[in-house]
Amino acid sequence: MSLKVIIEALSRGISTIHMNIDVGLWFECGAKAFGGRPALFLDRDGVIIADTGYVGRAENVRVLDGAADAIARCNSLGIPIVVVTNQSGIGRGYYGWEGFEAVQREVSTVLVAAGAHLDAVLACAYHAEGCGALRYADHPWRKPNPGMIDMATKRLEIDRSRSWIVGDRVDDLVAGRAAGLAGGTLIASDSAMRQAAASLANPNFGIETTHTLAEAVAALIETGRLAADD
Ligand SMILES: [Mg+2]
């Protein structure tokens, strides 16, 4: 289904748009745009769920401690949650979009039980070592490129200059900086990774480091770095 079809569906008020834009890209969102609000962008593996390596089966999903409550906290404040996830496991042929969808369903089930939900999910399966049509070096959607964040901010009317990203790899933060977000939080205990993240800071892009999404969200809200409109 083309992007044009998605946009037409959105304008008709269809409740959930849920599909592959093309063979290597996924864009799922609700019917409503966010009217210029700031959003919290989240990497998935290692941030919301345990990164056990190429998670492509529902039974391998383990939502990390405190993650659902942290997302619920943002939901209650009216801060949209947008997942942006590289899925080279699909590109490499380890699992398909059906596996990705099954994982997302499982994640949503756990989140809903905690009163939490995701507002949009974008994924990129392209990889330099992908199979067939999914072989694509440096695809603009694949982090550290900002394509997924760019797409979400434009289509969902998100104020990127007040938005933040949380990831467990420096590439997540590089993507956020390239997209013009306000800053990024790295979830990591490794000091070399933390130093690499710190080196990304500039006057327009703040850097934080924490150990969990719950800590990251608490710090962002309590310091006012991430705030919904009144
Ligand atoms: Mg990750």
C-alpha cells in the first residue's frame, strides 16, 4: 500500500493504519495527528523489551521492568509514544513481518494490561546484508539515519524541536540528533557507550544516560525536558 493511500485513509478518519509501506518498511499509527505536540520516540529492543537478539516470536517477548508504567505515564500526560525500530532480522531472513506483527501484538497486550499504549510504530527491515529486495545499504529509514523520525514528525504533526528519543545504542541518538529532536537518553551501563553518547551533545541536542526506560522518563518529566502542552 502506498503512502498516498495511507494519507487518504488517515484523512478519512480510519481508526488504525497498520501496514507495510513497501516490502521493507512498516508504519502503523492511529487516525489522529498530534497537532504540534512533542513526542517521545523509543527504540524497542533493549528499551521496551529485552534485546535477546532478533526478536521475531511472541514467546520471546519480555517487557522490561517499569517500561509499561513509564509509557502509561507519558500516555496520561498526552505525550505521544512513537516506536522507531531497525528490524534487520527481517532483512536477513530470520523472520518475517508476520513475526514482527506477532511480537508487536504481544507487546501491546502487556502494555494494555498496564494501561499503556503505543501511538505509532515505524520499522525498517532494510540492511546492507539483507536478502533479495531487502538488501539496501544505508537506507534513509535505518537508524542512525533519521528517516523514521522524519516520517513520523511530518505525518503525525509532531513538534520535533521539543521531542526526545530513548535508545540503547548510540545510533538511536544519532538518528534523533539528525532529525532535529531536542535530545536523547541512552540506556546503557557501558562507559565507552556513555562517552560516545555524551560526545553527541551540542547546544541544540541534549544527552542523558540512564539504566532503564522508567528512569529515563522520570528524569525527562521531572526536569521539564519533556512536557505536553497544557
Ligand atoms: Mg535497541
